[in-house]
Amino acid sequence: MNIYRYKTLWKLALLAFAVIIGLFSLLYTNNLVKSLKIEERKKVELWAEAERQLISSSDTTQNLAFLLSIIEDNSTVPVILTDGNDSIISARNFDPARINDTKFLKAKLAKMKGKTKPIIFDFGDGHLNLIYYKDSIILKKLIYYPYVQLSVIILFIIVSYLAFSSSRKAEQNQVWVGMSKETAHQLGTPTSSLAGWIEILQMKHPEITITEELARDLSRLEKVTERFSKIGSRPDLSPGNIILVVNQTIDYLKSRTSSKINIIAEFDPAGEILIPFNAALFSWVIENICKNAVDATEGRGEIKIHVSDEQENVIIDVTDNGKGIPKSAYKKIFKPGYTTKKLGWGLGLSLSKRIIEEYHDGKIFVKYSEPGKGTCIRILMKKDIR
């Protein structure tokens, strides 16, 4: 369980790191934008002063050339020069194709009036010139830069996390498959040997009734071996009666569970619901869920298995009156390694999820749970898998 807590902390740390970088960049860029805005206004004021002097100047050719050079140097800040009646006299640094479009310039002027304070020159006798301007393209790009940077950082972290998760999941799958195949291989030899010895005992000592129990447990071992051999490769699904498999699994669990645990089948044992599934793997899922329910009741309680036939799905609900699951762990319980038991491996429900969702295209999830009152695990099995 600690693994998932640390994993969550790492996720939050990465997200916090991205936010801190973005906020720092945003604050720094905002300060830079403010400084540049001041510089741009000074630049426009200088341009305006040059315009004013050029209009009223009778100075030498050298001075006129200097004033013209100041005006020409403004190649980034969009400006519009108007008279006191808002008639446009000239404009600079707009789309060259629309610089002579009066309607376009008037629309730009209307926007400028609401955003920046104009620079006013009074020539006397009621003759005014006003200079309107707006932020340059460079300044606009700089304003949006930190937001773009933050988005890129977050996107990079998301992509990196997904790539890491995918790689880790593939590695886990390889470990699972290898371990399952090796387990099946290791069980195969002693199982075959036991089958031989039981057959000899039955032939030479038919009066010994214990051989029947041994044969039953051997059959169980063979089923376990079959289950492990199927992990890692998609099993064959064949039409079968799911009621029969659930009922057989319950009978097996009852014979090997404490009498203080009451396992109740809320369905007709003689009923029939035919769906495509793998009986060996599906019974493993029911066992895993029921064994977790037994642990949750701490050896004394009630487990109900309800099967209902819907239009497109078969629904199996396994409900216990145990200690319950906190809402924050609804999804975690199906992840490999998550367990609340000191000696648990945390693989039972993870295997169940793999069997139901990957092999049978179904769903398994916590329908509801309340600490101290119990839990209901729901399985949805499709009647038709295409």
C-alpha cells in the first residue's frame, strides 16, 4: 500500500514542480511585459514628438532627416495619428494590404481607445493631434509565452508519465506471464506424479476412502495449473452455463471455509444462463473475490452472491458485511501489489480484473462500500463478445 502512496506523492510533486515553473515564468514575463510597455510608450512619445516637430518645423534639411529617421525607426508598435475630431491622418505598422482601408483603421482606432491612453499634442487655436497605439506583436507574443510554456511542461509531464506507465505495465506483464508459466510448469510434474500414486492406491487399496478426497484435491491442483498456464495468452471462450460455474465455486468454497462464514447463493442453482466465457478462469475470479470478502469479515460474517440476467449482460454481485473499503481505494484494490494484509501479495483482485476486462471484455468494480458495514463487488459479463 505504501508503494501507491509514494507513487501519488511523486505525481503531486511533478505537478507542483510544473506549476511552480509556470508561475515563476508567468511572474517574470509579466514584469518584463510591464517594463516593455513603458519602453514602448516612450518610443511612441518620441515618435509623436518627431511627428509634431516635423509638422511645425522649418528647420534645416539635416534636422528634418533626423526627425524622419525617428519616425521610420518605429517598425513594431502599431500607431494611428488623428486630429481633434478623430479623423485619421496617418497610421503605421498594420497589415500593409489594409493600411489604406479606412473602415479597417477606424475599427482598430475604436479598439485602441478602450485600451491605451492617447498622447495629445496641442498646437494652439484648438488644433490637436492625438496618437493612439497598441501593444506590438512582439509584446503580445511575450504575454502569451508563459502560458504556452506551462502547457508544454504539463504536456511533457503527462506524456512522460504515460510512457513510463506503459513501459512499467509491459514489464509487469512480462514478469506475470513468466511467473505464471513457471508456476504451471513446476506444478505439472508433482501433479502428474500424484495422479499416478492415487491411481495405484485406488487399485491396490479400494477400501481406503481417503483416496476420493485426494483425487478431488488433485483435480483442484490440475485446475490451478490450468489457470496459471492461461495467464499471458488470450484464452479460448466457449458458450457455457455461468450459473453452474458460480454454484460449483460456491460449493467448493463452503467446504473449505469456516462454518462461521455464511455463503448465500441468491440465484436458482438449477437455472441456466449461457454466455461465452472461460470456466476455469472465471471460477478463479469468484474465488478471489470471495476470499477477499472472507478476510474483510475477519472470519465471521456473511457473503451473498447474486446473479441477475439482463438484456445484454449478466451481473454478478458479491456482497459482504465486512470492514468495508474507503472510497479512495476503490480503484487501487485492483492494482498489482495493493494489499492491506501483512502477508498478502496484492495479486488476487488484479488478476481478476485482468481476466474479466482483458480476456472477457467485461467490467469489474466496487459497486458500493461503507467502512464498518461491508462491500459489494460487481462483475458485468457480456452475453455477446464480438
